[in-house]
Amino acid sequence: MKNKSLPAQYHVRFTGGYILIATLWLLIAHLWMQQDQAIPSWTRLSLDIGFIAASALFGYSLISQLWRQIDLQRGLSRLATRLHQLAINAPPSPRFEQEVCRLAVEEVGLRLAWIGLVDPATQRVVPVARWGPASDYVDVVQIRLNDPDLSRGPTGTSLRLGQPVVAADIATDPRMKPWRDAALPRGLRSSAALPLYIDGRVIGTLNLYAGQPNFFSEPVIDIGMLLAGNLAQIIESRKRATERDAAQAAFQQSEARFRRLAEQAPDIIFRYALAPQPQLDLVNPAVRDILGYEPEHLLAQMPAFSEFIEQPQIEQIERLIAQGRGQILLHTRRSDGQYVWLDVRFVVVDGAMEGIARDVTAQVEAAARLARYELLSTHTRDIVLFIRASDGQILEANTAAERAYGYSRAELCTRTIYDLRAPETRQIVRDQMNQANTQGILFETLHLRRDGSVFPVEVSSIGADIDGERVLLNVVRDITERKKAQAELDLLRTALNASAQAIVITDTNGVIEWANPAFTTLTGYPVAEALGQHTRLLRSGQQDQAFYAAMWAQILSGQPWRGELINRRKDGSLYHEEMTITPVKHDGVIEHFIAAKQDVSERVQREWRQAVIDALGEAMRPAQNRAELALVLVQQLREITQADAVALWRKLDDEWQIEQVCGDLTRFDDLADRLPQWEQQWVGCLLLREPAPAELAPAGEIVIVPFRCVDCAHHHCHAVATLLCVRPISDQIVDLLITAAERVGNALRRTELFEQVQQAHDKLRDAYDATIEGWARALDLRDHETEGHSRRVTELTVRIAERMGFSEEELVHIRRGALLHDIGKMGIPDAILNKPGPLDEREWAIMRTHPTLAVELLRPITFLAPALAIPWCHHEKWDGTGYPRGLRGEEIPLAARIFAVVDVYDALTSDRPYRAAWSPARALAYIREQAGIHFDPQVVEVFLSLSAEDGDMWDGSSKKESNHA
């Protein structure tokens, strides 16, 4: 390019500010020159000095401003000169643009310079070069001309208007708002966007940023525009030169090779360069006939592949290019929008695709059409028959016809349509054929299989001309399953209508679309009145919103919901309903809900009544006696009925007496006299209800519940509950009281009988114990030297057993066993029993039989069976040397081990015919020595600890007193 010097209009200019300063100075000078000569000399001297100082200040300011402008213009001039030099020997882009930005920053003293070019496809400003300490700011800038927000800045405005745009102060300029937060921290205070013009169009901008506000004055902008113009020409000329050289070389290479062949070939011959820039180098005139494009147009501006073919085929072509050659059938779009099929074959040579594209549309479409017809005919589930309209002859049949009728295709083509119709339908075949021939027809009839079976069909028939002959095209559908489904549907509808359970179908919003007659029976709403209504018309308010929200959440998720709720009938009455809601889906989407409803009020009432009665039974079960049972009973009755007071009456000695009260007892003062009157009334009824006295409850009532025992032969009443209710009780509570009365009556009677049996048992047990004690005294009387022995050992044995954790019931049996421990000695002769000296072997043998004699004597007495351990085993020893069975250790019953220690101790501390009594200390020492030999060590330990706690019981004083009694 030629060097362009700065014209006169780009020399130093005086701005409006400078002119204003000069005007003010001239005014001061004029006033100074017109001053009065009569002014004193010292005053005039002061004015002269002030004028000279103002003139000097003005001159300095003017010269400084002029010098800065001259310096800036010199920098711009140097930049223009360097730009010219750079253009002559410029390196390839983008180094050229980068050098331009560097020179602009260094020569003019800027913070940032960058060049942005417009991408025509995306309308985005693409930075191609940058320089300066704030270069990273370019990464923040996002400018798109088709985005109102990102194109309102100086750069976007300059590109749209084609004029230079200056942001004098970035901190206040509203156009810089999207980028201000990024610009200011980088020291950018003012900017200028200079459009790059080429042939009347803007290709980009040169963007300059200074570190001071108001940096870019008009002279600076003017010189900058000159630089931008030179820069645009340099960029465009270099680009065009590069493209021209490449295109010319490719064209010359292609032209010589393919020109003659391409111009004459009926197929498309093409060469498509892949690098460095993808473009069409050669295409012959056949492209005009096949694709509708002029060759010159394609060579000048090749449309994108996506305008010709679909993306999947583009990917296939790319894979074949990578292989270096290929053949592909392309479904290609013509310029008029229609599609053709091209058989494309190519090779990759010298970085370009060279190939031939042949139009095979007719062959492909014919083959596809034939394949579709054959596929449709073969695989369709419907029967397809071509029938001659004149006589009904079958001309063609598909595979479905062979399967349906049981004939082969050849056999079908020898028959007429009459042969396929059931005999009773043949008389109307001709009329149906005539109607099908003229206007088409759809009807249902019966067809006949080869085996003679008949099946229902739906026939669609229409006339058409094929190869000059009138033919009926019949599409026949077997509707056996549809008829069966319709019958099942009718049966199901009948069953639903006859169902005693209410069935409701709603949409997904809960609006009723269908209901059976049982719905009216259940809710009182006629079906016609309920249709179109939301199911909330049945809500009673007994369930909160959370209940319904959970229910809807579950069914909308596709899960069935089952539960119970309280609804309201049309007449306002409430009922318990059991409902199951099932979502109905189609293709995975919920379309309806089916709800099955039934009235379970009686069951709920029955379950509630049973639960209350069971709770009443559970509350009464822990009662140990009638008093406890009566207390629990009145408390439960008051809680169930919410009565003000409840009293339980019992008839004793022909007089009714209060057994237990829950509430104010004084309220029943006057009822004792009235019970005999009411007694005559409840003989034949289950419950009485009498108005309450006005002074007790003006609006209330007294409920009398007689408790009878159904197990009794006479079914008599032996207890009565009176309930004072401040307001009448409900029929539900009345039914509950009647049901509970039988159970309570039986419980009261069983408690009464149990107490009687317990009393009899206690008397019998006392009699048994008295008898046993009599036997023990008799034994003591027989053995004068051991009088009181049985009583003493019994008391001490019971004390030790109690210390070792035996229960009360077990202590009773231990006591009896201890009293009867020597009952077997009744079978020992007195001569042996009372012998004053030691016994010989024979006599000891007889003496050792007394435990066995005790068992033989007591075993027939059933109630004494648990007490046999002591009489039988009290002479067994811990080491196994005892008698009568030689038991060892824990084989000996614990009760017998305890008694053995006590028996030996009492024997040692008692006088015997053959020796004197030992002292307690000596006897205790002996017991201690025999632990683990004769006695159980654990029992000895308890025995000794007990003796230490209660020494006076072991010193023999009580025994002496007993012996002298």
C-alpha cells in the first residue's frame, strides 16, 4: 500500500476550551489598556504586574496544551509510519494484527488495544489480536450483534452504525454497564471503538483504551480513523490474496484433469477440497439436471452439507474420508426441496474428494415401493383380497388370508368370494359388491374356513381399476376377539351393575364419570345427579386435609389405595365406608381411577363394641377378688358411658346393698327403696331406662343394668349396676351395655363362686393341718423323751427354708413334711423305739425302715404328696452314706437337706435314754464339722448365720420350757 501523510486537517487544532481561555485573556488585556491615566502610579504598577502574571500563566497553559497535542499527534504519525512499514513486509496474520496493537499501545501510551472481527455466521465479535497491561480484559468482553444487551457498548454500537464511538468516562457511561466492573479494576477509564471499513461494509473494529478520562479528543479520533482505514485494507487485501492464490492453484489443477470428462458425463463429477479451506473446486453441468443447482453458483458459494443431507449420513461420509475412499447411497435434497437418491463413489487425492454421483432415485423408489407393498401384504394381520368386480373371482391373496381360511394362495385364487362366505350370508353378496364398486362399503359378516368353521369378520371393500380391469380391494379383519371382548365387556357391565358393592369411575381430578346402581343405595345420590360431580360431595369433615392429601399422593403415583373413612349420605347421615381406589393406566399414563366402596358401619360398630368389651375384660382380669372386680367394673362403666355416677348393687339377705360406687355416693340415697320396685321389671328385660329425678338431672336418665349369670341353671340376677346420666345415652351405648352385661354377670358369679370355693378350701386345709398336728403330738406323746420335738424342728425348718427363698405354697408343704417326718416310727416296736441303751444291728435295721414306712403310709393321701420329701429323705447324707436310698449331694431334695440339719441339732441338744443332751455350742460345732459330709454346706451356712442372729432360740431354754409344760 502507498504511504499516506497526514493532511492539513489533522494538524494541531484549537479546541473550544482553548478559545475560551484566549477570549478571557483578550478581555483582561483590553481592560488593562483602557485604564484611567489618573490612577496613582503605585496602583498602576500593581495592575501592570497582575497583567504580566496572568499573561504568563495563560501563555504557559496554552503552550502546555499545544505541546501535549503535538506530542500525541507525533505519536500517531509515528504509528502511521510504522504501520506502513509493517504492511510492506508484514508477517502472516495474526502476527500482523498483534504487532499493530503493540505499536498502538507503545506509541500512543494506551492501556489496551485489540482488534475484533465479525463472524458472519454467529454475529459474534472475535478478538484476533490484543496488547497492553490490561489484555486479559478482552477475555471478559462478550459482544454479539444479535444480542441487545451484549451489543450496546461502544464496540457493538460502532459496528452497527459504522462510526467511531467514544466512551469518555467508563465509570459513568451507561453503555459500559455490562463491562464496567471488569474495566475499572484494570485501570481502563476511557475507550474508543474505530470501525474497520472495506468496500462499504464493516468487518470489525480497532478498540483503544486509555488510563485517563476524556483521553480521546476529536483530533485523536480523526487520526485513529485514518489508521483504522489503512488497517482494514491491509487485513482484507492479505486475506483476499491468500484465498485467490489457493483457489487459482486448485482450479488450474482440477481443470486440466476433469474438464473434458465432466462436461460430457450424465453423472455429477465433482472435486471437493478438504484442506486448507473446504470448498467445491469442480462440478460438471449434470448437477443442474440432478440437483437443480447451477454449477457456477455452487462453485461460488457452496451451501453447507446440512442443507443437502442429514447428519447421520454426514458422519458416514467423514468415516469414509478417513479411509481414503468409499461408496455411499445418499438421500439428498434438491434446490427445490425435493429429495433424490445418489449413488456416490469417491477417492481422496491430494487433500480433496474426487468422485461421481449417479442419480438412482427411480431404482431406489421402485425397489422400496415394491418391498413396502410386499412387506405390508405379507405381514399385515388383516386379510387382503383382490376380487374381480364382475364375477367375484379372487385374483390375489396375502399370507394372512392363507392363515385365516386354511387355503394356499393358489387354492384361494381358484375360488370366488362366495366360497368364503357363510351360506346364510351369500344372498346379499352381489348387493354388497355393487355398493363397494360404486362408493365403497364397510360391513360385518360371517366367513367360512376350509374346515367348515365360521368366524365373524369386518370387511372394508372399494373398487379400483388395475391394468384395465375393475377390481374390488377387500381388507378383511377377523373380529372374533373383538366380539368376545365385547361380550365380556357387556358381561362385566352387567356384573358391575348387579354388584352389591358400589363402583365409581372418575377422571384424574376426581370427577365422577360412571357409577353403578349400588352407589345410589350406598350414598343416596342418584347416578344421574352424581355424574360430573367431584367425589368431595361425599366428604363428612371427619378426615382432615392431610388424610386426603396422602391418599391423592399415593394414587397419583400409580399405587392403589385401600382404607376406611367416614362419608356423608345425601340425607346428611354418616356411615363408615371401606374403599379401594385403583389407578387405570394407558401407555403408562394414569387416565382414570376406579373406586370400590362398601358400607362397613355395622362391622365397625361391631368391632368397636367388641374392642370395648375386650378392654373391659382386660381391665377386670387382674382383679384378685370381688371387691377389686367391683371397683374396676364401676370405673369402666363410668368411662364407657360418661355417666355422672355409677353404683354396683348386691343383694344380701334379701336386701339390695351398694357394693361399690364411682362418683357421688349421695346421689344414690333414694335408689335403695326403688330397686325392689324395678326388680319386678327387669325380670323379663335386659336393661331398664328410667327418667332421672329432677333434683338429680332434669334432662337425664337412670340406666339399670342387671347382671345375670348365663351359666346358672336359673339365670337369676345377683348384681345390678345403676348409672346416673345427665343426658340420655345413645342406642349404641345401650347395645354395648346389654352385650357387656352377660360377660360382667359371669365374671361376678365366677368371682363369687371362687370366693366360696376358696373359703371351703381354707377350711379343709385348716382341718388337714389340724389333723397333721394331732398326729405329730401323738408321736411326741409316744416318745416321752422327745416331747415337742416335731413342733420345734418344724418351726426352725420353716425359718431356714424361708431364708433360702421358698415360696409360701412350698413352705406349707415343708411344714407338713416336717411335722410328719417321724410318722414312719408308728410302725417301729416300742421296745426298739424307747430302748434305754444302744441298738444292736438287728434293731438298727428295723429302725432304718421308718422313712420307707412313712412313704407307704402317706403316699395314698394325695394332698400330702408334695410333703413326702422330708419324711422319706431326712436321713440321707451329703456324702451318700445315709438311708434308706443312699442319695448323694443335690440328689437329696433341698427340703430334706434343710430338715436333716435341724433334726440332728435338735436331737443332739435333747436328752436321750442312752445319753444326756449336748450344749448348743457343742452341737453347733458338730454341725459345722459335718458340712460337706453329713450336711449340705450351703444349708449349714444359712443355719449358722441364723443361729448367730437369734442366739436365744438355740440355748435350749425354749426346749426346757416345752419339756416342762
